[in-house]
Amino acid sequence: MNATADRDPAETVHVVVAEVVHGPHAAPIFGEGLFCSVGCAGVGVYQLTHSISVSKQGAAFVLRRHGRPVGCVVTSSGQMWLVQALASHELPALG
């Protein structure tokens, strides 16, 4: 049985996270707050994308992929950041 099939959708929270996908490594950046759905988390994706763009002097855009908002920031230092909303069960295990 699939673990995600057993989940109650009402218990799923979404977190906004930004990760470097190209260029010099950096620790992930988490957005503020928890969201009840991908739709609600879209605001957090826009905010974190803009924040990284300003703080790291980069160019940014946000688009939708498979119905989810996805942000991208390319910085003057050569980093490419991917910003997305992930459900709690999609987050990698920490440890």
C-alpha cells in the first residue's frame, strides 16, 4: 500500500522552499509559514522568489508547472535558485 494514499488531505501542509540547482552551493531557504494548499502557498512562492531576487541581485520569474507555482532566480554570482511549494510528505527527511 502506498504511504501517500493513506494520508488525509486535511492533514497535508505545504512549505515553500528554495534550493540552488546550478552554481555555487548554498543552504536551502524556507519561506515563512505553513500553507493549507498549493494554491495558498503560491503567495509564498512569489514572495520568496522576489526576496531572493532582491537580496542576491538576480533576475526572477514565476510560472506554473503541473498546476503548481514555480519560481526561478538567476543571481549575479551565477546561482540558479528553484522556488517551489512542497507538501509535507514531499520534503526530504532530515537527519
